[in-house]
Amino acid sequence: MTMLSFRVDEAVATELQAWADRLAVDRSEILRDAVRRHLLRLASEVESEIWERLPLDQGELSLAAIADWGPAEDWSDWSDAQR
């Protein structure tokens, strides 16, 4: 794991510590989660640009019709089955 270091306003640091205390986690855990979520959001924006530039072809679109069929059988009545 690599260590990152950066500065934030005192108000942000105070709020971060308050949340860490409330959630009973380290500040680092909140920051790691925030960075990971932000990177995922940025990646999804790039991915959406790729989808617009390279739309699905006919073969890929044919799979969408199959997905619309739903499950082959209805197993919802098995939810109370004994194990």
C-alpha cells in the first residue's frame, strides 16, 4: 500500500474527524473510501464517453433481447423451502 499525504482546511479536518468518531473508524478509512468512489465516478464518465463513441453493434444488441426474457423458471415459491 502506498501512503498519500495532502492538506485540507481545518473545517474539513474537523468534520472528517467527527464522522470518523461517529462511525468508529479511522479517518484514513473514510479518505480511502472517498478517493476510491471518486475514481470510480471518473472512470464511469470516461466509460460513458466510450459508449457514445462506440455504440453496441447488432450482435451485442441481440443479447439485450435475450436478457429481457427473464428467468427461465419462477423459483420465488421456493423461498420458504427447508434446507
